[in-house]
Amino acid sequence: MTRTPARGSSRTTSRNTLRTLLAGGDRRSIARSNRARALLDRDPDQVSDLAALGTDPDWLVSMRAMDLLEKLAHDNAKQVEPFKELFIGPLADSDKWEIRLQVVRALPLFTWTRRQRERAIAILTTNLDYPQKFVQAWALDGLATFSQEDPTLAAVVQRGISRFERSASKALQARARKIRARLARSGRAAGVAR
């Protein structure tokens, strides 16, 4: 007679498998994230196990879990929606720029309550001045996305675009151009509410 493993046991096995795939290497490595993504694509129920790894004590595992969650959210935000609070929790204040990058890139992908939205906007606004340029760029990008439904953010976005355009950083200049073009296509001049 075969025994069916307890549900908790299969969840632990799933989480351990994902953790093994996301562990090792250094901050420039993605470990075996592609294999982890393939597992998640085959069994979307494992997203909860991935989300649990977002707060793993090994920051590399946490970073890669957040990276996968952000990528999954780009493809299907509803799949990650139950775990979206990870992106507005303590990880948003991480001392690792790679984790902050996943946070700021993911925030505009979700539907937020009023209070959560205020937190998301505060995170994005704070990260406009973060030392790492990619974090700054994506924080402004996220604010620009929020501004399309909230004209009160238009002035902040306009100031950010202007600052990025004057920056010596080619990455920030390029992001400013992309944001300005996107806002123009959507019928909003950058920083000017209709």
C-alpha cells in the first residue's frame, strides 16, 4: 500500500528544491534560476514556495526568489498578487541594491489598497535618491506608471525626468527618454496632467 505524502511534506520538498536551485554562486550569478522558472511554469502552485524564499536568510536566495517573483508578475501579475506584500515589506529597505531593484520594478504591476499604494509610492520616491543608478531609474519608471492614474505625482515625475536628463549617467538619460516617450504616447505630457 502506498502512502500519499502529507500536503505540508510536499510543500517542504518543493521549497527545498527551489532553494537548492537558487542557492550558490555570487551576486552576479543567477544560479539555476532558469530551472526554477521551468518548475514554476509547470506547477504554478509552487509560487507560494518561491514567495516563502523571498525572506530566506541567504540574501542570494532571497534576491533570486524576488527576481523570479518580479518576472512572473510581469507575465501574470495575478499569479503573484497573493504575495505582493513582500514587495512593500522589510525587503523594500534592503541594504542590497539587487533586492531593491526587484522591488521597484514590481510595484507598478499590482493592484494596491489605498494604504499599500501609499507605501509603494513612498518606496519609489525614496529610491529616486538611492546610490545605485538602476534602482533610481526603475523607481522613476514606477512613479511614472503610477502617475498615469494619479496626476498628483506628475510634478515629482517631471522633476525626476529633468534631473535624469541632466545626469552624467547614460542609463538615467536613456530611462528619462523612455519615460517621457511612454507618457507622451499615453496622452500625458511628462509631468502635465490632462
